[in-house]
Amino acid sequence: MIDISTQGNLNEMAFKSKSVKRFSIRNFLAAILHPFMSSPTDAPGVFTPAGKPSHIDVGLWHSLLFTSELSAQCKLERMVYGKCTIEFEHEFLLLYFRHPTQHHAVAILTLERTCAENTTGSSRSAGQAVIVSPSVSPITAQDTITPTTSSSFTIDSYVTQEFGPHKYLFELDFPASARPSAMQVSILLCVLSKHSPMYELLQYQCYWYAYTVWEALKKLFPEHVERPLNEGRSRFKGQPIKKAESVNTVCEQYRAEWARFEEAAGERRRAKEEEERRVRMAVLAEGRAQRQPEVDDERRQKEEAERKADEERRQREEAEWRADEERRQKEQAERKADEERRQREGAAREHEAEMNRMRARMAELERRAAGY
């Protein structure tokens, strides 16, 4: 936990809170079903194994999301704006991410800005505050996100342990069709850290950080429902705290950074697809090379079968031709025989007629001779 010092009337923030406990049917069912639902282990950086939560620099968290597509695809469905109610009234956010495939699983992460450990060796711990005077030079900001728990009934105890007495100022819900992904949130957080890497008491402190993250997500993802719970945002002891107005600038920088990310992701996707295509082609080529003797043998067998089929077809056609030729010759011989028979019969009839004529003349001559 990081502390802050004050000079004059201005004191700054530490990390504590106490929640207004709320009962709902969803929480009641979650409490009943939670023991039977194991927490996912395939989304590092969002869902973490049981144990003490660890604070992760937002830049490292962004890099961690690259190790798992499921981590990057977790969806932000809810945010809660928290504020410590004692000491420096530190402000922080709770982020509720739902797992992209195990839809029962919800991870709750805390998000805050503090200042890095100072030169005296003081460090961030519960119940302490490092006093930072407005007159000193700006120090490096510590923007951290902490995966905590997947149980809505244990988050209050964790927040109380980490932040102390606290209250919740706002709730923000995103519909299922318009939820930011963990990757989109991480890019926005990196943009904020790059926009103001130094912790400046009068501009870029925890009030600025929580406010800018909250309002930027509202502006970038306008389909949301916001519910006020308590007053006191960006106030210390009831008085408004000066902070930089950076929402519009941060949103513009996010859009440019997200466009670059999508372009790079597209290039990585195309390179991966090309590599997969190359591997497939290599595997196919290797498979073809290994099967080449078998393929050649199959081709030879196919060609031999085709030659045999052609020879059988040729022989059938030749046999049919010979049969047709024999039939033709037989028909021609039959026609010739019929013609010869007709000629013989015609000659016989002519011969018979001639003999009949000769017999008739002989009879006529005999009759004449007898008449003399």
C-alpha cells in the first residue's frame, strides 16, 4: 500500500475501504454454487490460483494477456467505484471480468494508482501512508491491477483487509453485446500510464486515475448503465480535489493505440495462417513423397487395366466384324444360289417351251403329210 504526505491542508491517499453489503438473488445463488464450480486456470492475469493476490503493474498485465487468448477475451461486465472513508480517502476501482467459455466464472480485479516506493524505504502496506509534500518533485506513479477472487462474498473482506473502511460510490454495468475485452482495458490503462507516468499530487493522483479510467470507459463503450450509490468522488474531507482533465485526450490516444494493435494483430494472424498453410503444404508434399512408389504402382496397374480393357474391346469388335462379314458372305452366297436357281428354272422352262413348240410342229407336219 502506498502512502502520501501532506503539506498545508492537502493530504493524499492510501489504499483502504469498506463496502456497503448488498444482498441479491445472484449473489445468493453464487454462494450456493461456487463450491461446485472450479476457478478457471486457463486465463492467467485475470483468473488466478487460490492464494494471496499479487499486485501487477498495468504494463506487465498487458503483456501477460498476450500469453493466453482466453485471458485477452475475458469481458468486463461490471465496474464499481470505491473510496476509502478514513485517512487520505484513496479511490480505486473494482473490475468484474467474465470468462469467455466458462460463463459461470467471474474474476474481480482491483485497480488503483499510488506512488512508487520512496527513497526512505517506506513501502505500500495496509494502515500506513507515505507522506508526499506538494512541493517535492513528482515521483513515478505505480498503476497496478490485482486479480483477487472469483467470489462476490469474499471481495468485501479482501477490500477491507487491503484498503480498510470504504464505501462504493458508483456501479457501472455493460450489456453482454457491448463489453470491453480485457485486452481493450489493458491498452487503455497503458495509454493512461504513458499519458502521465509521474504521480503529481495536484493533477495525476489516484482521484485522477480512477475518474479518468471510469469516464473513458463510459465514453468509449457508451452502452452501459451507471448507478450512483454515494457521494464523494474526487473529494477529500468533502472538498473537491484538483485533477487534470484528460478523458478526451486519453480516448483519442486509446483509439489510435487500439487501431495499431488491431493492425499488428491482423499481421500476426496472417503470418500465422501463412505458416500454417506452409506447414500443411510441407506435410502434404512429404506425404506425397512417401506414397510416390505406391502411387506409381497404382498408376501402372490402372494403365495395365486400361490396356487390357482396350484389347478386350478390340477383340470383341474384331469378332463382331468377322461375324458380320461371315453373315454378309453367307447372305451373298444365298442370293447367288437363289439367282442361279432362278436362272436354271428359267432355262428349264424355256427348254420345255421350245420342246413343246417342236412337238407341235412335228405333229403339224405329220398331219399335213397324212393329208396328201
